[in-house]
Amino acid sequence: MLLLRLLLASTVTFCFSTFAYGASLLAGDEVQALRDIAKTMGKKDWDFSVDPCSGQSGWTTPYPVKGLENAVTCDCTFFNGTECHVISIVLKAQNLPGKLPPDLGRFPYLQEIDLTRNYLNGSIPPEWGSTKLVNISLIGNRLTGSIPGELANITTLKSFTVEYNQLSGILPSELGNMSSIERLLLSSNYFTGELPSSFANLTTLTDFRISDNQFSGKIPNYIQNWTNLDKLVIQASGLNGPIPTGIAVLGELTDLRISDLNGSEAAFPLLNDLTKLKKLILRSCNIVGQLPIFLGTMTSLKTLDLSFNKLSGAIPDRLSGLQKTDYIYLTGNLLTGAVPLWMLNKGDQIDLSYNNFTVETSGQPECQKRSVNLFASSSMRNTSGVVSCLRSIRCPKNLYNLHINCGGKEVTLDGSATYNDDTNDVGSSSFFQSSHNWAFSSTGDFLDDDRPTKTYIWKNSSRLSMNNPELYMDARLSPLSLTYYAFCLGSGNYTVNLHFAEIMFTDDKTYSSLGRRIFDVYIQGKRVLKDFDIVKVAGGIGKAVKQNFTAVVTGNTIEIRFYWAGKGTTGIPYRGVYGPLISAIAVDPDFIPPPEDESGGISIGVVVGIVAAGAFVILLILAILWWKGCLSQKNTMEQDLRGLDLQTGKFTLRQIKAATNNFDAANKIGEGGFGPVYKGLLADGTVIAVKQLSAKSKQGNREFVNEIGMISALQHPHLVKLYGCCIEGNQLLLGQKNIGCNWIGQ
């Protein structure tokens, strides 16, 4: 294509020099043809008062804006420079609203038609099969229907690109007869069926892309015939694995991207001869086994993405040859062992999260210690499932809600819910812990990124007309996987509200409105949304939509994950626009939280009530013991206690004396008719209240033991729980656990 453009540029230069002398003119029938196709496509700014080959008045843009191009190129060498013919029509990003012109055959020397990123609709005209086109580019329009088999008649065709349209149907087998084709780009359409067996004949291919379609069948092994292939992209195509073994002979490959394959598990493909690879993406391909050592010999690699497979074992030492690789993603596998130091030193250029690595933290929370993303490695989880690097966050109480303004500043809605600030624009693969009870982990890097701002937070530039627009003015983005993780939540059922609004596409009749953002959503590990398209569900661009789900919290945590499975457009309005986008998250309980948690502490009234209830129970126990006569010999009492399966403990007199400082008067907190009450502190830090009972009760041993068993089994939030007892010599002691504030509660 570069050679073709250089050739056309030299032809233009010759055209300009001859036209300056007034000798070269575009053939009259082609001038009329330009008028006709302009009407068909909706092109209104061509100035026919001057010759179209003049390079003036809108016929060409000498210094085009990035992405926008407007050029009619002529060859003026005919009849000794007296006649010109159109050889190229390039109208990029013109927002043309019409249809594709069927009569390109009226330009007998036309080699290129490039209508990239417009608003054209209709189908591809089969009449184009009679042309001598070399390049057809229709990227980013509204084209529908199938690809006409007549295009195979264009023996000169080298490049056919129709990505980001709405084309459908099966691929005609006639396309396998395109003897000169080098670039066949079909991604982000709705093609179905299997790849035709005739495609085995496309031995001139250098670039083949079929991502985001609905094909069926397996990746054909005949791709081994495409020995000139430089780039192969098969992401979320609908095809099944495994990756064919024939791929190992494609030694010219520099860019290999295969992801989201259906089918069974398979071993890592043998790619040791693909030494020219710069980008290797084998993501979510059901690959099992260990990381192959030959990866360490691929010193030309700039991007390596093997995430979300089932790779296991340790990282081989010989992978150190990848130290100069820009980005490495091993996210979501079963890898174990220690992480090599050279990997830890790569910062956010590497992502090792969601594996089973052992990480030495040296006493410092690992997800704060290093910028490399190791979030949720096994060494970062304790037995309750809480990520250990979050242990620095102490939960003095259970929390019962969570509100995050994803990508935006803190806002309060109508004086009620306050949505936390989430404006930290972290790097490609990072972990971020907020000052509240949540954190997030982001994975991936935007490939082929052509966005004006390299950011993971998108800010809307126009006003939004909706309820609570402040929640939707900003959004957090991720190129692959974004997980929000909340902790300190009380157990129970919660309603999770996810707020979305598409703010990266435009709400007008331009190519910028034609993008499709598609991703999946998981809550607590369960997929709750598949192939979620914000625009489709919301009913338009810039419109809010809220999706509600129920989540069960049993371990104080909740996990909300957004994942790009390779679907949707990746180049509208420019390359690098894809992946999950989330505007806000709200998590609220489906139950009434306990008053003490809801108020942030126990009220004075509750404390007084608890103390009064506790004192009453203690006096009741003493009265019963005194009346029953529970004094008996020590050995008989102990035998009775051992015979009873008590829900309480047993203390020695030595322990009680140590806890009360030998019944120090300074620890005395009360005096009743049946004995004093002391504050005590056990060796494990438990604060108890110790009631010293009289040893002269007439109650029998059996009655005393039965009463203790009954009281110890009582469970009520307003009753002081019996913690243990002491029977030694003539001492009868009851210890009750602290439940209030200060020494009385916990």
C-alpha cells in the first residue's frame, strides 16, 4: 500500500505540473461520473467550476487533518499529457450519508476507492467486480448485506477492508480465487458459517483479520499455506480451538492475536520458530500446561498476553529473555511459585494478578509495595478470603453500603447517597486502594491506541440531559479487565446498581456514532451480563441506564468485574476505543442494618439497657445459686461440670486473681447482696466482669451445674453472656464477657 501511495503521489505531481500549463484536462465522461457518484454518496463540496485534476477547490487536501482526508488523484500522462484520468478517490472521515456508488466502472483507470469512516449505508455493489481496483477500503460505515462473490473477478485487488460495518451472511467461496489479495480485513461484522475451504488458495495474504464475528467451526489448518502472512488477528470470531499446529510454520508473522476461543483445552502451540513476533496475544484460548521455555528466546516481543488461560507451574528462569518486552500479561491463570525479581521491577508494564504466586511482602502490604499488579494472588488472601494487602484497613464495624462515582469526583445526590471520589488515573495494569472500603484492579493496555488522550478515565465534553448527570460525566475505562472489590460489608443480600452511559461516541449522524462497545459483567464470580452493549440497552448514546442485581455477601466482601471478551469495534471514532466502561456503582442492603452499625456505635441508652439487663441476670443467678445451695466438695462439682457439655469455659483461681489483680479494690465495680463484682482482663485481652459468690449457699452441686448450663446457653443481644466459672476451694466465681462500651462492652 505504501508503494501504491508513493506511485499515486508522483502521478499527482506530474498532473499538477502539466495542468499548470493548461494542457491536461480530466476526460469529460469522468467529470460527469464524479458528479453522479457525489450525488449518490452525499458529497456536496466538490467544485466543478475547476478541473477535478487541478488539486484545487476541495479536490485535494495538501495537509490533511489526522484521520480526515479528501483527495481525487489523477494520472495525466495520457496522450502526451493532454488528458487525465482518475486513479484514486480518497474520502476519509467525511461523514458522507449516502450509499456506495455502483458505477465505479465509469473510471476505467481507477485503482483505489477509500471511504473509511463515513456514514454510508446499503450494500457493496456487485458491479464493482468489473473494475481494476487495487485497494477497496470501506472501514467504519453502516454497510449491510453480504460480500458479493463478483469481487473475486477483480484480479488486481490487493487490499479489501470492510471492518466495523454491519455486513452479514457467509463468505462466498469465490473469494478464494482472489489471486492477488494481500490484505483481507473483515473484523467487527456479523459474518456466519465456516471459513470457505477455498481460502486455502490465498497464498498471497500478508494480513488477515476476522475478529468479532459469528463464524462457526474450527480455525482451519490450511492457514499454514499462508506463508507470507505478517499479521493474523482472530479475536472473538466465534471459531473453535484448538489453535492449529500449522501456525508454527508461519515464520514471517510479526503480529499474532488469537483470543476468546470456544472449544476444548489444548497445550501451548509450538511457536519456537516465530522469531519475528512483536505482538503475541493468546488470551482466553483454553491453553493448559506450563509456560514454554522458548518464549524466552522471542527477544523481539513488545507485547505478550497469555491471560485468562489455565497455565500452571512456576515461571521458568529462562523467560528472563523477555526483560525488554514492553507489556506482559499473565493474568487469570494457575501459575505458582515465586515471582522473578526482573518481573517485579517492570512496574505497571506487567500484570500477574489472579494467580497462585507466593510473594514476599517483608511486612508491607504487597499491593501498595510494588506497582506491578499482583492483586488476589494466593499469598495475598487469608483464610477468610480477604485479600491480605487490604489488612491495613481495619474494620471497626460492619458497613452496609458502597457508592462510587467511577472516574469522577465525590458527589452527593439530593442530600442522600454520597458517591466516593474515583479520579486516580492509574496506569495500564494497576491496583488502587481507596481511602474508603473499596479498591480496584485494572488489567491490560489499549493496543494500537490512537486516542487523543492516553487515559483510563474519560471525561464527557458535552452536557448530558438525564437524572443525576454528575454520575455520568466521567467514566472509568479498561482495555481488558476491571474489578472493583469492596470489603467490611456485613453479611446478607445486597442490591448492586451499575450505572452506565456511553460518552465516547457522539450522538449524531456521523461515523463517530457507529461504534459498538460490548463487554461482560461478573458479580461474585458469576456472569450476570454477556455481550452487554450500553447504547443498545440505554436506547442511544449519552443516555443513562442502570442494571440491578442481587449479590450475597457472606465473607464481608463483594467483587464486581467488567471484562472485554474481544467483541465490538476497536477503531471508532479512532483506534483504541473499546473495552468496559462504568460510570457509577451503588451497593445497598436488602435488609435493615443493625442499629449499632447503622449509627456508627452503640448509643448511651443501649449501653444502659445492656448494663441493667446484665446486672439483673447476675443477681438472678446469684439468687438461684444461694437458694439452691450450690456449695459442695470441689471434686464432686468438677465431675459434674465435666459431665455436662457446657457452652462456656472454666478458669483457675490463679487466672481470676491475675485478671483482677488479686481482687484489687481499684477493680471493684459493684457490690451486691450476694458478693462483689470486679473488672478483669484475661491474658488474651478479653475484658470480663467477675462475680465473687458466697461459698455458704445451700444449693446442691447438680442444681448449680444445671443452672450454669442453662444460663451459658442463653443467646440474646441484650443479655450478658456467661463466659466461664471458677470452682476452687471455697471460691465460687462467675466470669461474664464484656459486651458494652469501655470495659463493659466490645
